[in-house]
Amino acid sequence: MVRRHRRHGTALGKAVRGRSPILANSPPGRKYERFATSSIDDQAGKPLAMILLTGATGVVGSALLQRLLQEGEEVRCLVRDPRRLGPNRVRVHITLGDLANPVSLRQAVRGARAVVHLAAAIRDQRDATIEELNGLATARLLRYAESAGVERFVYFGALGATPSSRTRFFRAKALAERAVAGAGIDTVVLSPSIVYDPGDPFMSLLRRLSLLPWMPISGSGEAAYQPMWAQDAAQCALQGLREGAPGAERRLELAGPEVLTYEEIVRLALAAWDRPRPLIHVPLWAVRWSLRVIERLAGASAFATWEEAELMEVPMTTPRGTEDAGRLGVEPRPMEQVLGLAA
């Protein structure tokens, strides 16, 4: 959903010397709102334009960060450990902190003219719950962004998330989307189906499990998804940042070109790794009990939690298919192509 509230008479509405490279390159013949660098502070000599990116070390965030830097954007990343940014840590501004720290959130938005909020948590952390990290933190970041004069807020939600969803993660995401929709600044909500990359934590876990003589599947494996490659999702986020959502005020749903069940995703992965394995469906009560025990024994280092496993029981599909991605100029690739199973 996009909300447009123009603010006139501010420094951002006055003549400017330069503009954000990423928005200065908008296609001709169509009017887009551009993020100005605003007037230059002659005393400080520092441009005021900056893009705040949360989740920069995640699967979508790392792909988006690379695109922003290639466009010459000035980017600030909110991170707990700058080393996870790799070589890019010397190319960005860094605010140390996380979603659970209101002070770091407030510091991160200072001087920013746009925010791309990708950071999310699918398990409780030592000092914060799933609800705090996904719901409350988003509301706080929005409030601070409004106070700091941010012009556009791009938020990654979750396809199918509602306040009555069966999982804590989806309920928190739904509340966060509601907060974004009610913000007093331009907002873009991008709600994707499951997003993956061949080397992401989810696929890496499947690869480790495939070393077993049989491949365990949590529950029935019948929940349906429209998987989207992280690179395609990052391009959608980039377009949302550049242009907002096309057409009428709306929330965009991002989906890949095929509907696959959890079991079909596993079978595709096994084929890509050339590891044929019989599939064993593990009853949910056994999955819940075993993962609860592992969590008690291993704590934060547990390889998986019940909350994470439960997510694979929630369908994430949209009758719109790839339409919204297409409206952003992105043609999502099928999973078998990304995994090298098709030309």
C-alpha cells in the first residue's frame, strides 16, 4: 500500500543542487517522486540524502545493498556485527544496534530520506520476542522516521499474514503492515511469498538434512508457496524505493511464477544436489516435541525452532501471481531455473 502525503514549504521542496542517483535515473516520460539531497549545509559540508537499509546482511538485503552501491547511493546499515557486511562495510555508513534497541533505531534514521525495512526475526532472541522484533520495532522505526523527515518507507511484509494467523511471526507481520499503512509518510508494502537463495539458511538446512539416508518433511508438506528468488525480490524492493507502487494506492504481493508445495520444493532441491532420498513425513506433534527439547538444550544455537518449523505449514500464495512484480518491471524466475535444473 502506498500513502502519499506531500509536505510543502520544507527544505526538501526548495531548489536543490543534486539528487539521489537512483531516482535521477527514473525512466523518461513518467513522473516519479524523487528523493532530493536537499540543500547542502555549507557549514558542515554534508549532503542530507541517505537511504537507511535494515536487514542488509540478510538474503534480500545483501542483494539490494549491492544494487544500491552500484547506483552510487549513500547507504546506512543498521547492523549488530559490521563484519557480516563483508567488503561492503567500508562502503556504507553503519549504525550499531538491532531492532530491539530504540536508541539505535532513532539514530539510524537521522539524516535519512528513505528507509527500506527488510529486517525480521523468525525466532525469539535473548532480549526480545518475535512480536517485539517484527511488530513493535516496525512501529517505532516508523515513528522515528516520521520525526526525522523521511520521505518514503519501503516495508517487506509477508504474503498471507493476518492478525489471526496461526503463527506468531505472521501475526506480528500483519500488525506491522497495519502500522505502515497508517503512517503519515509515503509507504510501500511489499508482501512476498517464501523468498529463497541457493545458499540461504533455509536451503542450507535442507542441504544438511539431505546428508541423512532419508529426508525428513515436517508435517504433511502440502502447504503451497510461490517461491521468489532473492535477487528478484531485491529488484522489486529497488523499484519500490525508486517509484513507489505503480497505479492506485495499494499493497503489492510478490510471488514467483509457479505454485509449489513444501514437499515439491524439497524434491527440487534434492534433484539440484543430485541426492535422491526417500521422504519421511514427521508428525507435527513429534516435530514440536523434539524441537522444544533441542531449544532447551542448545538455546540460541539450536539448528531450528518450532516457530520456524510451523511456518512451513502456512500457505503463501496469491491469485495475482507475478502480476505485481511485473508492474514493478520484474519478471521472477522459476525455482528450477535458479537451482540449475532448467535452461
